[in-house]
Amino acid sequence: MRLPFGKKFLKTYETAFNDYVKGNWESAQKGFDLMLEMKPNDGPCLRHINHMKENNMTPPIGWEGHKPFDE
């Protein structure tokens, strides 16, 4: 699965995702934006960005590092 992606892409995702989980959404946004420069329309990046924007770039009260799945 990782073969098509370079080390820079994977490291950028790792850092951005860790920031997202920790609630450091401004930093996560910057990382996800960098990733979109490397791979436009990346689904996971866009989902995380949309979730952060839906919450006005502020983690919800009680943020546990993940978004509940909607059924």
C-alpha cells in the first residue's frame, strides 16, 4: 500500500495526523495542505480538513482524537 508514496509524503502525513489527533488543528491543517500539494484530492486529507472546518478549526469539547462514524 505504501509503495506509490515517498518518504516525505508519509512523514508529512504522520506529523499532520498526529497533530490532528492531539487537537493541534492549525498545525494539522498546514501538514494536510502540504500533502495536497504532493497528491491533490487525497481522500483522507480532505476528510480530516473537512472535519476540522466543520468545527471551525477547534476540536470539539471532549475530543478524543477521532471523529465518530456516522451510520
